Amino acid sequence: MDTAGFRLTRRDVLRTTGSLLTAATLGWPTRAAAQAAAPKRGGTLRVSNGGDPPDFDIQQTATYLTQFLAAPCYSTLMREDVSDPTRVVPELIERWDIAADGRTVTLHVRKDVAFHNGDVLTAEDVKYNLDRIRVPPKGIVSPRKGQLANIESVEVRGPLTAIVHLKQPQPDFLFLISNPFNGIYPKKVVEPLDQTGQGMKRQIVGTGPFRLARATEGQIYELVRNEKYWGPAPYLDRMQFFPIKGEVERAAALQGKRVDGCFFFASESVLQSLAKVPGMVTLRRPNPIFINLIPNVTKKPFDDPRVREALSLAIDREAFIKTVGPLAGAFYHSLGLMPPKSPYSLTAAEVKQFSGYDTLPGLGGNIAANRQKAIALLEQAGVPKGFKIVIPTRGDVPAFRDSAINVSSQLKLVGLDATVDVRDAGAFYQLETKGDFQIVMHSVAIAGAQPDQILGEGYTSFGGRNYGGWKNEALDDLYRAQSAELDAKKRVEAVRQFQLAFLKTYNQVNLAWVGYAAAHASTLHGWVPMTDLYNNMQMSRVWLST
């Protein structure tokens, strides 16, 4: 298992000044495998996704269905370096300056960058987008608002200078603005749409290497080359996305050469079958993606910590991984909230002190004893035997669907009448973001593996992924303390303290980490897979051979 993406190296980000030196540092493919042959210009890349995107607003979404389609159309302020995922490099900014106190970050915007509609990128656009993400307008959803919660204000000084004032120093800040979901919109287009509560759900206007040409729901989404792209011209003429539901069906389309690539597979049997096909390239990659059971603490009886603890005790995590893993990619487990083999991992002894976590593989827990304790806790909390629980889930992603089915069956063993409600992606996210559920199984995918990227998005009360609606200022203060810590050793301890405090609340019940797979024809070149699902999906350096 390659854990390079989980190492923490912030030496370059902590420098007070950064600049763009060469085109290679923009995050475009530099690995030898991506440059084995001379690139060829032209052609149409055909890709199969797992369904229709619920909408086109990449900042409002948390699903790959939107991100894969929209990423080639947008640019971000910075990007993860494909040669070293522990570094970030400039994209829409030329350079940055960080004040000595670490609280002021000056972003110098690139000159002569045009949006697809002809508007020229300015610092006003940068300010509007950062503000939109951290403090979304009424009716706008921002899953990553917690990542930018440390921004106090954004100041515009001239057409190409945006000054970000932070509440406290934050070594991970540049990683946060490099999030591939943070595509930059033109203020003149998005602001009036935000005032209606709609946002960019029905159109795509970015600065990326491709632009949206047509969208026919259920059939095809087509992107064409942006001839006015500010960076090196993309090799492809166009990209076509086909919303084929079902991994077996997508694999059949790939084997039948109806598509060139599928960048989202979970089933191990499907991947093994594809690996045997001549001319097919396959890979499986670990991801910063965790599967959690999330109780809605605003609804009874889940406001009672005894009930949430009982949910954790009811689940045999080793059995969950053995059953769901081959279907949904949930092969990995970690010790704590950070990814497997993270430098911030807890010890086995520390993890075992939390109810139910002793059933992780290798920790020797007694699931029968755990379930007896769960039954007792439910009785103490006044939860009647046969209490009905409905678990909503997405039908298009095995990590959601199969996890919910498995957990529902395990909860029945402690007397809870749990059933699964399968929804399409759009209906599921609408229900989840409104908090209209009792408990939900969510495969939460994070772009990047720094502490602020994972903890800020997934485990703070102000974070955009706080679907359970909990509030805990003490936990938020512990998060802020680790976020501002500059000393590497002290930060390890600060992250440890946060994890220990969070796990004992059972605000989320962690089950496993996910590894996803990809497959494509050997005629597809120039794509460098990263250590998470979302980075480097702009496809500007991808080309096709015959």
C-alpha cells in the first residue's frame, strides 16, 4: 500500500514566498510513466461515470459525479503537485507571500486569464469565491466551509492582489485552497445566481482547459477544448462522459471499447476481471475516504450519548471489512481519525478504550460482549426493543449502499429494527444536507491528507460535513489548537488530543477506510493517478494513441 500521500511535509508551504518557476510545477504530469512517448494532439476521450451529476456546481457538491465532469472546466488557486502530493504549487496565482506572523497571505493573481465567457480573472473573483466557500450565501451549500473557517477576511488591493487575513497562523492553509473542488467562478456570473439560491447548478463557466458543450441527462455530457486556455493547450479535442450505472456495466463498456477509461471502481472482482483484458491498465489506490455511521444528534434518541455508544458497540468492524471490503473497496482501517499509517495515528491501546473499536482487525475484541453492553445501554436510554431506524443511502456507490445494508443487519442484532432507503445521488444529498434522517452511512471522501483537510472538513461542528448537527466548542478549540501549531512534534500531540476527545463523543462511528480503483485502455496516456480520488482530474495533459 502506497502511503506517500499520507506523509506530512509542509516545508515548502511554510516558506514566506512562493512562485511559479516552470510549467512542470503547475501539477501537470512529470512522472516518467506519463512521458514515455511523444504526446499526440486530437481525439475524443470517452469516460464512463456511475451516473448523472446531481448538478454542475463543483463548490456545492461532495460527489465525484460532479467533480469528474467539472474539474476539466475549472482551475484552482493552487494544485497538489503530481510529483510530490505532500506539496502544492500555484495555478491561478503566480506567487504568494506569507507575513512573518503567519496570519496574512498575499495571493498574486495571474495576468490575462480569461473565463469561458470572456471575463478576465481578477482579485475580486478570488475574494468572492473564498468568501462563498467559507460563508456561503443563503441557499448555497458549502461542504468545505470548515476548511476555510480560519479566514477572517479577504481584502482586494488592485486588480491582481488578494490579501487573506487569517484568524491564526495555519500551516495547512495553502493545501486547503488547493482543494480540487474549489474551482474559481466569475463573480459577475455567480453572484446574481447565488442571490436566487441557485448558484452554478445549471451551468459551467470556468478558466479550465475544457468547456461544457452539451449535457443530455441520462445520455451524454460533452466537453470541448478551450481554445483560449491560459495554460499549455490541452491535447484532446473533446471529452465525453457517459452516465453508465453499475460497475459491471461500466466494465463491459470498457472491455467493448465503447469507452476509454473508468476512473471509479470499487469491486475487487470487477477490477480483477479487467486486469486480465489485453491492452487494459488497472490500478487500485488507497484514499483519504472514510466510511462512518453518522447519527443525527438533533433527533431523539440519538441526542443521548449512550445510544450513540450503543451503535458503535453493535458493529463488528472486522466482519464489516471482510464483507463490504471486496464489494465497496473498504479494505483499510486506521487507528484514529487520520488515514492508515498516518504519522498522526493513535496506538492500539488508545483506540481500544473506545466502545466497539476493539473489533478492528487485529485488536482482539469480543463482539458478543460488546453487543450485550449495547443492549444494556439502549435499555438505560429508554429505547424500546424493535425501535425503527431508516438508513438512507445512495444507490450508485457500493461504499454507501453495501455499507448501509451491512450495518442495518448488524444493528438488528441489538434489537433495533433497521431498514435501508436507497436513493439516487441528488435525492440522497438533499436529504442529508437538510438533516432529514436518523442515522446515515456516509463514505466521506477528502481531497488531500493533511490534518486540517480531514479534521476541518469531517470532524468539526462548523465543518461542512457535520451532517449529524452536533455542537461542541471544546472540540472545535482543540481543532484550532492543532491547526495553528508550527512545531511538528507538538502538532502530533495536538492532533492526538483532538482525536481522543472526538472519539469519546460517538458523534460519528468510524468503520473503515476505502481504496478505489481505476481502469483505462493502454491507448490513454498522460494521466497520473494521485493518492486521492479527486486531484489531477483536469485531464489537460492526457492524450490518445491509436
